[in-house]
Amino acid sequence: MSLLSVVGVAGNIARPSRTSALISAILAEICSLSGAQSRLIELADVGPQLFQQQAPEQLRSFTREHLGHDARSALAAVEAADALVVGTPVYKGSYTGALKHLFDLIPPNGLAGKPVLLAATAGSPLHGLVTEHQLRPLFGFFNARTVPTTIFALEGDFQNFRVEKPELTARIKRAAAELAEWLPAPSVHRRSPAALATA
């Protein structure tokens, strides 16, 4: 029987990354609660492929068919996952352009009904509502089910790019528990993110 699959998407475009560290901590908590397996997709890795398509010169639009293997694998894993954890650093009051482009390549019905936990990192508490004003509407468009509790973290919540503050850890546990409750029963026909990575 295949394990449940939870895919994390971190919108960081550089390393080291607090966003990636936050998503990793959330995934670990979800897996400890549910026994699911996880895969972390970082835009620092697949972002360049998303913008370097192997398309004929006359084609001006970006399409999945002309993406490199790693980018296609990442998109397939996002669509096949039982749940998603999506996080982004905040730039100019919103999520990264690379993160938006990844989800631009997902069809409108590609995430319908899928549980999604939202997270963001920023340098100022002034961006604290970015999960509500930017990320939640994005996944509302896809008819995904966004977890009520979102996670917002500041630079001071980390020590050496690891989650440090007890208050942040407590919120991670709360949000992870909410998502774990929404996970479906395991299915023998489900393909794991690991399998999709080699497809």
C-alpha cells in the first residue's frame, strides 16, 4: 500500500533559505502525525528550468511540453500529491514571481479539492497578512482547500536557518494537525512523489 504524499513547495530563489527551512519543518511535523512521505521542491532548483524552455523559436508562449525533465517532474508531483505545503519569501508585498510562474503552469482544475497549508517568511511584521491577501486567493482560484491556520515567520524566528522560536513551533504543530485531519485514506493505486521524480 502506497503512503500518503505531501509535497512542499518553497518559493525561495537563493540558499540558504529560511523559507525552505520553514517548509521542511512543517513537512516533518505532518509526516510525524500522518506517516505520510514528503518531497520538498525548491524554486532555487527548478526555477531556472521553468524559464528556459526547449521550444521552437516560433513559439512565444510557455508550455509544459517544452520544459526540462526536473521541471516537469516537479509539476507532476504537485498535481499528484495528496496535500501541499506552499511557502514563499515576501517580495514587494507578495509571493515570488518564480512561485507564481510554477502555478501558472498548473491547469485550473489541477488542484481542485487538494488540502494546502500556506506559509510565508519576511523581514517585517508589516507583511503578516500576505498568506491571507495573496496566497489564499491564489489557491482559491484552483478550488483547493486551504488550511485555516497559516504560518508567517520573521528572521528572528530562526537561528542559523533553523526554526527556533517556541511560538513558531507551536503554530507549525497546530497547522500541521489541521492538514493531517484532511488527508485522505491511503490508496494502493497512488503514485508517490519519489516515483514521479523518476517518471
